[in-house]
Amino acid sequence: MTRKSIRPRIVVGVNHSPVSVAALRWAIAEARLREAVVQPVHAWQWSGQHRASYAPMGSWRSHEEEYEAIRERTRRLVAQVSRTLAPVVAHGPPAQVLLAHCEEAEMLVLGVRRSDTGAPAANPVLAACITGARCPVVVISPHEVPAAAAFPSYDVTLTGAPTR
């Protein structure tokens, strides 16, 4: 009888924050120890579904244009850490997307941002993943990220692009 060899999989939530990059780096190091594969996952929701009907049409991007832009941005971010990983960009609420992708994973790795007080900030995505995942959830502290990188300034557009 032949046995199919399947490598363990570690899913990492990548939301373009410095702490999610730290989580990706941690997951890659852990994957080496476990001989696992790493799957970076970015959850994305089209901003057009949340725009007011009276918003200027010139500022709208189609679903496809926005998807391609976020896919490329995620690909570039992941490539800065590892050129061999292919990120998944999936449409949907972050908790649902991450839980669906870690269904049969060995672990889910998430970064948690700092609050205004400097302590790790609780958030609903993290809470949903911790309570809903069928695998262990590893939470990477914001203290793993240098202070200057942990608090980038973001613009107020729906793209959330850094203003640097």
C-alpha cells in the first residue's frame, strides 16, 4: 500500500502591517523546523461595496482593478521576505477567510498590533481565529517589530496605503 506524503502547512495572515511581516518571518523559521510549507493569506474586500451611491465616480476602481492592485501589493510584500512563496489573496471578511484557509493546516500564525498604550491590541479577527480555528493559533507580539516600523502612518483612503 502506498502512502501519500503530505507536508504540513502553516497559514499566515498577511495584512501588510509590520507585525504581519514579523509573523511571516516567524512562520518561515518554524516551517523549516517542521519541514512544513508556508501559505501567506491576505483577506480582501472590495471597497466599492461600501461606497455611498453619491460618491464621485472618478474615485471608484472596479473589482478587478482593486483585486489586481492588492494582489500585486501582497506579492511584493511577501517577496521581500521569501521569493519562493506565493501568497493567496481571497475575497471576504478576514476572520472567515483565515479560518477557511487554516481548516486542515497544522497552525495559523497571526501578528497582533500594539494599542495606544503599547500593549498588544485585542481585535475581533484575532478573537474569532483563536476561538474558531481547528488548529493551534500562534500570535506574534508587536514587540517582535522595531518601534519605528510598528506605527506607520496611513492615509484615510480606502486603500490603506502607507503615506511614507
